[in-house]
Amino acid sequence: MAEGRLILVVGPSGAGKDSLIEAAMAQLAQDQRFHFPKREVTRPSDAGGEDHIAVSEQDFAARQAAGGYALAWGAHGLHYGIPIAVIDLLANGDTVVINTSRTVIETARATYRNLRIIYVIAPIAILAQRIAARGRESAEDVAQRLARAVMSLPSGDDVVIITNDGSLEQALAAFIAALTHEPALTR
């Protein structure tokens, strides 16, 4: 059986990653080759934003120490993990789409051979507007997130860049094309 494809969706806060993933989940709901696992995050489930699995700092640390995450990272004072079960989905030849941090790209490249990176970007003014509209970050937190937005773009044959500065429908069309493009990019 062919190895599945891991797709990392990365980009600055406010770029629209969660909106694109949510819309793609709805559009690809009948295609059983695609999986969109929830992240485990050390943030309360009622904090707003993405649909995630809330875990305590202690539970996260214990899971990470036990090898319970396929990928894990820290950002903005929180910890994020992708449950190890995604490895079974990849072994079945499926495509797994996850919202991750740009800081785990090199780790993922070293670990997963069949990888695609979808980098979602938007102008700083749009990022600021979207982050503020979420209403969950302080002004200082918004400033920190915007400062991280200027991280350099990842490069490589496995990277697809989507500019999300128009309608969701426009960005979604490019996102779906990047998810479904064949043949799979293999490292």
C-alpha cells in the first residue's frame, strides 16, 4: 500500500488556516482519503477559535514524554500536539491535513517522506484585523503574533503558497487544489 501524505498547513496567526481547513473538511467530507485530526492544545476548549482538544499542561507533558504526539511544539505560551494516531492513517495510504507551526517544518521533513506544506499568507493589515476580531488575545498578544508573521517563508519543492487576501471561496479553491494535487510530492 502506498504511503499516505502528510499535509502541514502553516502560516501566521490570522492568515485563515482554520477557516480554510474547516471549509475543506466540509467540501471533502465524502472523500474518506482525507483526515483532519484535531490538535491537542493547552488552552481551554471554550477559549474561542479552532475546534481543538483541550489538555492540561501536566497531561500534555505526560503524553509527549510517552511518545503520544506525531508532532508537538510550543507557541504563544501554549503547547500543541498532533496525536500519534495520524501515523496509522498515513500507513493506510490516506492524506492527513494538520494545522501546525512553521517551527516544526524541518522536524516533519526529517520524519515524514511524503510531505506537502501549504503556507497560507495574508497582508499584515488583514492579519491584524482578523486576530483582533477573534477577541481572545490582548493587545500585547496581538502585537507578538504580528511580529511572528514576518518569519521567512519556507522553501522547497514540497511548499505551496496560498495568499488569502480575498474571499474565502477564492482561497478555498487554491487550498483544495493543493490538497488534491497528484501525483503526491515525495521526498
